[in-house]
Amino acid sequence: VRNYKRLTPLTVLDYALESLDNLQPGDCIVCFSKNDIYSVSRQIEARGLECAVIYGSLPPGTKLEQAKKFNDPNDPCKILVATDAIGMGLNLCIKRIIFNSIVKPTVNEKGEKEIDSITTSQALQIAGRAGRFGSSFKQGEVTAMHRDDLLQLKEILSEAVPPVKAAGLHPTPEQIEMFAYHLPDATLSNLIDIFVSLSQVDGLYFVCNIDDFKFLADMIQHIPLNLRSRYVFCTAPLNRKEPFVCTTLLKFARQFSRNEPLTFDWLCRHTKWPLAPPKNIKELIHLEAVHDVFDLYLWLSYRFMDMFPDAALVRDIQKKLDDIIQIGVCNITKLIRASQSGAAPGAAEVMSEGFPLSRTKRDARTVSDHRDAKSAEPLSIALEVPGERRAKSLRTYRSATRQEDLKSHGRGSLANRLLREGLLTQEMLRQLESEWQDQRRSGRYGLASKRNDQSSSKEMGKKKK
């Protein structure tokens, strides 16, 4: 274990940012979902500010270009919106890290998806990007976007990092071949299950989660491949939530099984290369998936050189695709607007990450806090605000009464739209909510409101009868 000392001071501020109006040059807002990235970047540009954008699924070249844009003192871009991808391998001139949220979707050791507060290790890794030694800032600052997150962020950062107590093991191809010799009729997925169930490890080790491996094994089970090749395809680095990439792996395996080389021309036909710059977020996401397909081809070319012979040509078009994606990221606000203004009833789906949660640790606590609040309506409206991961996870806990509240007032969708267009901020929303409650208590309504109240009272009277 090697220990390193930080060479510049890092200060946790005593105040939250609270509004994007308070941004300063050198600020980096850290989000934990693409949805939040899109929402925050649009609100920043609505204020006349330029921002760079970095998130995990962007190609490495695009990340480096965005980092270069943000670091350049002569570039008007002085704000960065990023995920925790900035914690790995990027040198950035950040003065202040601002956590947009302190909860993050994760997959636990059992393969269950959950949402929980970030760990001390994650918080320190991200916060440590501020005021790096050798950057133009001699010290770093850390805070949260929301006041209620700041106290917990301080607690997280002050805790000791727990030591690594165990290492993960994954079955090797030789071990699986040995099992297959004794169980010739078992599928690869079954062989893996049997291996894990019979494995015995001491306290220093655990068996790695094999869900992704089994997913790919089941997907290509019907394709005739020898066991060693099948194993390699199942360890391919891809995100199983990307249908286009998974479908392409299936095509790769099928072509491979026929002993037909996967040429450059074949790849271009199946990815419809050349590709145009994206016109909306959906097209940008597809380009990122195509980039992952090129990565997959190159990864397989190292393992099956004869069957994936055109690695050099694929590297060339991957660089060109990197430039095209860079154009899309630079115009990300226009892409978001196009996604929302088009005939896109599915715009919300494009923005969503599709991260189903089987159980949560933080949610129950958050809901109980809201139940103690004086008014249920602010919760209903908050649940409709885009880019709020906690709000998303709370949707399953909404009561029927709150849903009816939201429908009757019709305010959630309007707030949603105004926030996404950058015409309304969280602070303005809270102020409007406060004023609305004050007017309600003092009885200061307009004529139309009185009529609505009277008709509502009559309706309530009928229901009671």
C-alpha cells in the first residue's frame, strides 16, 4: 500500500450553492446521471454561460477535448458539468466541486440495483479534483448544490475510508472447460452457476458478480461456438443496457461461427457508416453506442486477429466518429431542445437512464422526512422536477392522494417544462410555492380562483353525499 499526501489544501464550504446564478469561473457541478447532466447544462446555458460536459459513455477523445476546452484560460467556457468520470485520468483546473446530489445508483455484491449515498471513497475521489497541485488554483473548495445535502456531505468526507478486506475472483476458461468435460450437455450459463455454487473461498476472497457474463452467455447460446470462443465473447466489455451494442455482438458471434472474417466493409454496412452529426439527444446516444461497437471490434481483434482483420481501418473511423460526437456535445443544449420540441412523446424515455431499482436504502428515510412536512403539495411538484435522482426514486412511494393533488393543480408538468427550458430555477420554484401557500392561507384569490374553489366545494359535497 502506497500512501500519498495531498499537496494543496481542500476546504469544505459552510454554505451550499443553492442556485445556478451563484456559479463562478472554475466551478464543476458533479451529477450522477445523464438526465441531471442534460438538465443542469441546459439551465447554465440559459443563463448565458458556456459549459463543458463530461460523462462516462463519451469517447475518450471527446472527454479530452471537453477537458481541454474547460482548462483553456482563453476559452469562454469556465463551467464544467460532469459525472464522477472526472475522477479517473483527467487533469482539470477546477476551483470548486459542487455535488448536485449525494446519492448514486449502484449495483451491490448480489447484483441488486439500489440507490444510496455516495461512499467516503467516492466523495473524496471526486472532491479531490478541486485545486489540484500544478493547476491555476492554489486550493480547492467543495460544497453541495442543496443546503440539506451539505451537512451529510461533510459527514461523509470526514469519515475514515474503510480498508479493502477482500478481492474478487472470476472462473477462468480452463476451469470452465474442466467442468464442461464432466457436464457435456450443460450450457455455459449453467456451467458458471454450478461453478459458483460449488466454489469455496476464505475471507480474503469472494466470487465476482457474474450476471453480465450469464446475460451474454444466454444471448449467444444458440450460436454454434467452441467453449473457449464462447467464453471470450461473454467477457466482452459492453453495457448490456445498450440494445444496439448487444445486437451487434450477436451479429459478430454469428459471423464468427460461420468462419467468415468480419471485414471493415461488413462493419460499415451494419453500423451504416458514415454517420452525420446528431440532431437530437437520441441520435447522440446512438453515436455513442456505435463508438462502443467500434471498441468491441478492436477488443475482439486482439483475441481473434484473423477473424477481425481490419483493426487499423476501424481505429481511423473511430477517430472520425469521435469528432462527430464532439460536435454533438458542443451543441448539447440545442440537441436537448430538439428532443423536447420534436414530435417526441418519447423524449422523456430518451433522457431516462432506465435504471430499475429493486430496493433502496436512502429512499425510505427521505419519504418519512417528507411525510412530516406541513404540506404534501411541494413534494408532488418536486417529484416532477427533471434531473432530481432522489425525486425519481421516490415516485413509487407517492400516495394516491398526492397523485390526485398533482393532477388537479396541473402544476407538475408546467414546472417540469419550465425547469428543462431554463426559464425557472429551483429557488424560483420554492419562492412561487411559498407565495402560493401564503395566498391560500390569507384567502387572496382572484375571481377565477374563487369560482374554481366554489365548484370544487360543490364536487366535494356531491362525493360526500
